[in-house]
Amino acid sequence: MKDASPQPVYLADYTPPPFLVDAVHLTFRLHPEKTRVLSRIEFRPTPGVPASRLFLHGENLHLIDAKIDGTAITPEITDEGLTTDAPDAPFTFEAEVEIDPAANTALEGLYLSNGMFCTQCEAEGFRKITYYPDRPDVMGVFTVRIEGDQPVMLSNGNPVARGDGWAEWHDPWPKPAYLFALVAGDLVAQSDRFTTRSGREVDLNIWVRPGDEDKCAFGMAALRKSMTWDEEVYGREYDLDIFNIVAVDDFNMGAMENKGLNIFNSSCVLSTSETATDDNFERIEAIIAHEYFHNWTGNRITCRDWFQLCLKEGLTVFRDAEFTADMRSAPVKRISDVIALRARQFREDAGPLAHPVRPESFIEINNFYTATVYEKGAELIGMLKRLVGDEGYARAVDLYFTRHDGQACTIEDWLAAFEDATGRDLAQFKRWYSEAGTPRLRVTESFNNSTYTLHFEQETPPTPGQPEKHPRVIPIAVGLLGPNGDEVVPTRVLEMTGTRQSFSFDGLAARPVPSILRDFSAPVIVERETTNAERAFLLAHDTDPFNKWEAGRALARETLLAMIRDGAAPDPAYLDAVHTMLRDDTLDPAFRALALGLPGEDELAQTLFGLGETPDPQAIWEAREALDITRADAMQGTLDALYAAHQVTAPYRPDPDQAGARALANAVLGLITRRDGGARALAQYDAADNMTLQLAALGCLLRAGKGADVSDAFYRQWRHDRLVLDKWFGLQILSADPAEAAETAARLTEHPDFTLRNPNRFRAVLGALAAVPAGFHHASGRGYRLMADMLIALDPLNPQTAARMCAAFETWRRYDPARQEMIRTQIDRILAAPGASRDTIEMLGRIRD
Ligand code: PHE
Ligand code: ZN
């Protein structure tokens, strides 16, 4: 067990490393329980930094011997690393350590997944492989020799040589240890070739377990598209002779951008039309792009320290979103991203885990791979781009690449490139990086003598450790519509910098209807008093697709809030507006599917809490159910017609057009099932030749209480496929009656195919439970107890995945005293469990405070 009272690290305490690494030679003698790692590291004192002793990180390592310049040394060893005297001149450090990959259930460092050796080093996993200055500002050139009897043995960079039982790799690009990777096992590749625009021939491989070869084609196509896009849009080329992707079943995260050797959670790369849904395909394309784009934003230019994580993640998420917008529908991508941002990041920002996009302290960095760092981090890049314009952005990014190639950088470096390239002062903008919390933007308006004025007031609520907030610069994209629905003022970006600020528009014949925060131009919550009639008007007429959707969303939300609060009947204005929208065949089916979606239960709970009310999860669930039944009745004919009109007859392709048609048909099927009891869902299930249709039909049947036999058949059909089985586990909980969700989840944790060793499987069950508020927060407390039981079981094995799941409890303050008491009891029970990890202790400590 680790130290019970771990100390935080502070950004303010950063000091440069006393020693730099020029070159590293590693030899791995692979063995499941006794792998030997031999290292030879060329160090040199950092110029300008006072001489000091040499400290190397190292955890769970058995040191066999160590030498400096060929002479044996006896370093001091603690749980955290090794300390020794070192010359004040260049020297060579050598060590041999033994590690036990088979015992590594945390999936950090070198571990085994289905008999395959595999590493995960970000953020601080390399120290579990050998002694090293495991910090991102130490960048070295790695040469790696792997010895073992695995048929395929991979590491970063280019292959140098191989023979019977060994392989050597050399990565010419200096990199921090977190980008190191090694994979060895019985793997087969799907291969392709890509010629970069300067003529470099690159071998592309996707490595998988034998049997999965047929699941790589889409991923390979996505990789090629990503490589082309980064050349065309950012002018960035690939820089090695080979690019390897490996699919691994046991992985804590989605994927990892190790230099030249990306390692993917198999769920984020493998696909066939029979096993993956349209959403899976889109996600795979985005994640392949994301990891590939890291080659420049993350690898060639990396982070000075882990507080700068958003430097690579926010920017790379922004880049992958631009890529998806270019490959598919930009409005649909934007709307989906905002739905996810509100569900995950606004929730985080409004609760006890709120932290700035660039945090100022942490105990366990693994707990900061958050929606705030990633998704809000990406929103900040989007705002910057809007503020400096497309050309300014292109110039600034080019400057950043040329100025900092090969360096480990900070947010200050990033912003300085923008200031230098555009002449703009970004001092106020920087607050977005340092202050947590979602600003509220209150809007009022006035109209007289043909002048229309918008008055804005911004306020950010206090967050943990930050009682006071300062006004931020907020780009507010606004357009105005005339009474007949025509746009009278096209989109203009208002730059708000003060606490209160007004902007006027002259020469208007009549009072316009404003379309505010178009394209969601800033991650804020807009508060403006308006009517459902005006929302319906915007849903019908707004030229900005995001705000068109937003208007429908607001209508649905207001309707639901009234239903939740006083059991009101659904507002006919909403029903009419959504009905009209659905029948508008000029609208993209994917857009219509999104506009038919209702605000989620958790989003509604968050809204109610934000208004000072105590949400009742059961009442929220019932209101959504009631609204769906009403919608199914009110639009019966339209729904039948839409369902028929959006059947795809062409052979399956995971492209946006087909996916949009299926998304609309499936959304409509959900409503149709409310009336027909599952007849059409069963027919769809029986006829389905792809997972998108099969899974949606199964969900409808389960929700209608008619899914038992079909679910058994689904299991029998797919029990050999881990990724499909994850869907099966999750869907049963997501589709259960809330009164039974916790029992269903509990039963599934007893299923022979359930295991704590596989993070995907754990998340399929417990993540699904956390995603059904009326089930998780059921008044019986069963959901809380099960979550705690499973976290206590998982935490000693896999702290990272356990700690991340603790966020299920982050909303506890929203609820009534009885629920709060039950949650606190469970949190305390987890904290008291023997073997509670520092990851989980930090998370629950922050949540409980
Ligand atoms: N850096 C990875 C990404 O976002 C995420 C990751 C973090 C993966 C830590 C593994 C461990 O692309
Ligand atoms: Zn990333």
C-alpha cells in the first residue's frame, strides 16, 4: 500500500531538471514474471542549473545493479526512486532491474494483456519500468533492444535490425519517457503504405490478435485521412518510416500517442459493420485522428510539466474536432460535442471536482485527465481562433510549430505565439486557463428608435479553492432575425471583456429576435428570459444550425421542467415545433435525430439544482417517459412515415449520410415502440445486418419489457466478441426500469463474463449504472451500495479506473439529505477499505469536502 497522506505537487514549485538526457539504450529480456530491463543513460548537467545529486524515479522495481561511468554504485532507494551522487559533467548511468508484468493489474508500466506484453507510460508509468527522470521536460533519444520469443516485438521509431529472438528499434526524435512504448506478442498486421507530400514512404500497420484482421480496414482508412488532413490543414507531415497502431483489450483509457507506436484500446480501433455501431465508427475515426495529430501537438512539441496537460490535449481535441467536422457534418459534430461538454464538463465545473483547465496542484496526475482539461481545453482553442480569426490562427500555430519544435512547453509559450503572430494582448484571455467554473451570461435587451441593444452581464460562481472570479473575455457570436424569420443581421462576434457590457445594432425596422452564442462560441451558460413561442420561432428560422438545435433543446427543457415541477401536461408549443421540424425534409436526418433527443436526466437535474431546487431523479425519469409517450401519440403518422423513409437499402457503409438516416430511424423507432409494444423493433432486430440496427432494436425491446429472449439470443450470438459483449452488458442496465437498474447491474457483476481485470467490462456495467440517474440514485440506496462494493473490489487492482469511476458520486450535493447521507456513508466505506489507493483517496476526498 502507498503512503496514506500523499502530498500535492504545485505548478508554482516547478524547477528545471538538474540533469538532461542525451541518449537512452534499453534492453528488455522479456519474461512474464521476471522481465529484466537493462538501461544505459547518457546524462549531462543542465547548463545554468546548480549542481545536485541525481534523483531517478522508480517504483516497484527490483534493482539488480547500478553503475556510473562503469563503476558500481550503491544508491539510496525509497518507494519513489533512487538517489546517488553524480559528476558535475556528462556521465553514463547504467542499471539492471527486474519487474513482474504478470502481477501488474494496474495496467500502467509493462503489463500483460491476453499474454501480450504491452506498456502504458503516460503520465508517470515509465518509472515502473526502470529508473529514469520520469518528467516530460527531460527528452532523450531512445534505442531499444527487445529479447524474447514473441513473434512480433515493437517499440518506438524505426526498426533497426532483428534476428531470432530479438529486435532493435531506434527513435531519432528526442522524447519524454511518457511516450515510450513496447509491445510484444502473437500479433498480425493489416498493412498499408502512405507517401507524405515531401515523398517519404511510410509503412502503416494495425496490429491485432489473430482473428481480428478483418476489423482493421476502417481504422486504416481513418489513419490515411488523418495523415492527409494534417498535411493539408496544418502543414504537418509524418516524420518516421513506419507508423504502428496496436489494439489491446485491457487498457485504462481510449488510446495513447506513443511516438510511432500508438496503442489503442481495442474498442477504439476495431470495427466491422456487424460488430460496431455508426457511433463507434465515428468515434474510431476521431480517436485515430486524435492520436495521430498528437505526433505534432504533444510529441514533437510536448509539455514542460503535467500542469500543462491541456497544451497537448485541448489543442489535439480541437484538431480532431475540426477533422471530424471536415470529414462529416460540421453542425452535427458541433451539436454532439456541446451535448457531451454540458453532460460531462459543465457537470464537473459545477461540483466539487471543478478545477481550472490548467490545474495548479494535484496529488495524482491520473485524476486530471478530465473533461475540463480535454473538452473545455479544446473550447479555449476554439475561442482563441474566433478571436484572432482564421488567418491569425494559422499564423500563430505556424509560429508555435517553428519556434518550439523539439521543446517541452507551457501555456505561456502557446499564448506568446498568438500574441507575437497577431499583436493581440491575451492577458485577460489567460484567465480561462486559471479560473475554474462555467460563467453565466445574463442577457437582457432594449429596442428604441430602430436601435436594438443587447446587455450582457457575466458571473462565474465560486469553485473549490477559488472564491473570487474575474471577468473573462467572451466571444459572443450573435445574429438577428426579423419578425418574418429573415436574418436581418448576419453573424457578428461581440467581444465581451467587462462584467457588464452592451452592444447596439442600428437601423432596424422592427424589434428583432436575437440568436445569441451561435455555434456555441464560448463555454458559458446563457440566461435570458424568453418565451416558448420565441424558441419555436428560432427552431423554425435560425440560420445557425447550432442555435436552431439549441432553441429546440430549450423548448424541450422548459416543457420537461414544467412537467417535473408540477406534473404539467407537455406544452403544445413544443409538440408543434418539434413536429414541424421533423417534417422538414430539407433538414439533415442526423440533425433531426439530434433535435428529437431530449435533455438527459442528469442535465435536467443539473439545471434544477442550478435554479436552487432539489432534483428528484424519479420525477425526472417519469417526466421524460411521459413526454415520450405524448410525442409518440401526437406524431404517430409522421413517425411511421419517417421510419419508412429512412430505411437504408444500400449495403452498409459507416458514412455520415447512411449513419444520419439510421440515427433518425432509430430515434423514431424508440417512439414507435411506445405505441406498438415492440412489433417493429422485433422486425428490425430480426432483419438487421449491422450492429447499429441490431443494438437499437434490442434497446427498444428491453425498454418495452419485451427484450428477455432477444437479449439471450444476442448473448449467444456474440459471446465470443468482447466488444459486442460490453454493449450487451451496458444496454441491459441502460434500458432497465430504474427500480431494477441496480439489481440488473448487480446480477451482471455475477455473470461469468464479468471481470475486474478488464476496464472496458467494468465500465460497461458500472459506467452504465452511473449513467442512469433514476437507477443509480434510486431511493433504496442500492445503486450507491453496489457502486461502492465494486469500487472497493477494483481499487486494489486498478486504481486509475476505480478513481475515475468515483466521479459517479460528484453530484451528491444536488440531492436531498437522505440521499446525501447514503452517499456519504458509501464514500466513507470506500475510503476506509484496506488498500484504498491514493488515486481514489484523492478523488473521494475532493468530492466529500
Ligand atoms: N494521452 C492519451 C490521449 O488523450 C490519453 C491517455 C492518458 C492514455 C493517460 C493513457 C494514459 O490521447
Ligand atoms: Zn490526447
